[in-house]
Amino acid sequence: MLDNTSQPGSGLENRDPANSLFSLLTPGSFKRYPRSRLYGWLMREYITDPNALKRDLTHREEMDWVGLSRRIGWLIFEDLEQIRPGACPWLL
């Protein structure tokens, strides 16, 4: 998400890392009970506290931590199924 790693012919040549998003996709129960998984704790913290990203990404310097935090999201399979019926047949 943060690096320009696209290879020629990959279809991502024009991707701008500054405009890239990160979305975690999980079952809805993990988002409802975020403390049930370590990434639930981290996602909540990264979304609400940009300094947590700075703390955990110590190899990065001079980042727009607030902007990065705003580009992180959490999607659930149930929302995908509602938007596109049949997308997640295992939920039925």
C-alpha cells in the first residue's frame, strides 16, 4: 500500500501509493467483537490513533500518519453479500 511496487504490464503501473487504501475483510462477528482477534485491537487503534501507525512502522520516516490512518478501513463479508447477493455463498 505504501510503496510503488507495480511492475510493467501488471495493470498497476499508474497506482499512486498516496491514493491507495487498505481494507481488512473479515466475518462480521470479528468486527462486532474486535477484541477477539489481535488485528481487531490493532485496526481500531490504527484508525483512531495515527501515532499507533508511527509506533509500529518504525522503519518508515516522514509519513503522513494522519492521512494514512484515514485510508484504512474494515469491511465485512455480510456487507458484500448485501451489496452483491451471491458474492459470499458460504454465508447462506
